[in-house]
Amino acid sequence: MLLAARVAIAGASLVSGLMGADKFRFEVATIKPTDPTFDGRSAVQMTVNDNRFTATGVSLKYLIQVAYAPGTGLLDSGLISGGPNWLDRDRYDIVAKAEGDGIPSQDDRREMVKALLAERFKLTFHREARQTDAYVLQVGRNGAKMKKRTPGDGGEPWSIMPDRGRNASMGELTFVLQTIIPLTDQTRARLPVLDKTGLAGRFDFDLTWSADLDSNLPDLFTALRDQLGLKLVTVKAPVEVIVIDHVERPSGN
């Protein structure tokens, strides 16, 4: 049985203000404290059929992870340090819309989230490199086995899940892997997963695997190697940690 995992994905050495280009700013954004009675799951949505970004019941720390995590290992919240105690405690609901009728890419929307954090939360931070255990995603010796996407190729729109990706980057794949690896085997540590494939652009792939040792399906690590031509290696690696310099509760809408 394939392991199902909820993956919320809709990711500057220093963030000191707004992103320079209007292209990377939401035209309008509403930020409100989450209703204290809310008992649902925190979620972020960046759907492929409109130009919105929505978040429900999310902390600022999680928003930082959404904006900056793909390919960096930052899904581990321990790699974000400093800041006030409400950084991971207060919850917010956000509805934001990009300008015009066009549909921005997932990467563009993450840039807009970065600008939103700088403008509305007054977020500034710096990065520090810390040596830690990590998984590194690399290309296997026989090369990658994924379909490369090209603009206007008529392929399926963006999606990324534990068993498939469409128009997905390697950074987004590492984001998913970091979520599901600890769920595949209780003995595996929750480690950062870093993209060291050197593969630019976007790809389509299917990944058939199982966390059940009694299954006839391969485990995740074997499936990555045999089906995608990728491998995960455990190494000691310098991982960039975000250190919060300044942040404020969000300004009014």
C-alpha cells in the first residue's frame, strides 16, 4: 500500500525590504489572526488554475519554510532560529492575489510570499552555515530517468505528491522527500534533504513505492534509484540556517 502523506506546498542572504519588481508582489493580500476555535489542519494552497495564494491556520515560521524551503532542507523547523516565541505559536489566515489575470508560476508565488513577509511582517534575517547530518539527493551513475518539461509542451499542470510529480523542480521533490522519509521507517532520523542533483528546470515523473516491508513494491530509496535515476546519500554537510534578526506581528490589511 502506498504511503499517503499530506504535503502542503502550495520554495537572498538578507531580506531587508520588498522585492524590487512588482512582478513579485501580490496586488492585494489580507492577513487575519486565525479564529481561536479553529481545529482543522494548517494548510497552504497555490493552485494551478488561478493566481491566488491562500493559507489557513499557519504560523509565521511555516510561512518562512514555504517561501524558502524547497531544495534547502528548511522543512526542518529547527533550521530556523531566533525570533519571538509567537513565531511558531500565533496562527494566521491569508488570502492573496497576484495582479492581472495571468497565473504565476509556483516559483513566482514563493517570491511573492517572500515580499509579503518582508512588507507585512517586517521580516529580516541572515543565514549561517552549520555542519549537520543530511540527506543529499544526487543523480545516479546511469543518469536521471525523468521527462524534462519545456514551455508550451502541453503537459499536465504543476503538481507534486509522494508518488508523482508534474512540471516539478528538484527542489520541490526534496521538499516532499523530507516530509515522507521519516514516515517510511521509524529508525530513520528526520534530516534535512538537500538538492545536489544539478538538474535545472522541471520534470514529470511517477514513483511507485511502499513503506510496507511485506509489500512487493520497492522501498522509497530503491524506487528513487531504479525509477528516477536518483539516489539519497547520508553525509555531513553545511546546511544554511535562517537566523531571525527582526520580525513584527503583521500590519493591518
